[in-house]
Amino acid sequence: MTLLALANVGIYWQLPILIVVISLVYSATRFEEWPTILHEAWRWGIRMTGFLLFIAIAIVVLAKLRF
């Protein structure tokens, strides 16, 4: 692979870390106990991941149809 191709793929390695951090921060601003924070962070992370997957699938489908 060329260096440019590796650089473009490199940004996607940070996505899971960002989802975890954003989920934890969002949950910690709403709750005070760790078990509740972790439970809500898990739920928020699943929702965010599902939303991002839905958007990615929609973009791929639209790209294949070439509107």
C-alpha cells in the first residue's frame, strides 16, 4: 500500500477510541456513580456506533447507485 492509502485508513483507527471517550464523558455528565456511568456509556456507545454504521451503509449504497 502506498503511504497516502495508509494515511487515509489511519483516521478510522481512532474512531473506536473516540466513541468510547465521548460515551464516557457524556454519561459522566449525567450520572455520578461508576456503575451507572458505565452502563449508560455502553448504551450510548451502541447507539452511536449503530448510527455511524447506518450512515456509512447509506453512503455506500448511494455511491453504488451513482445518483
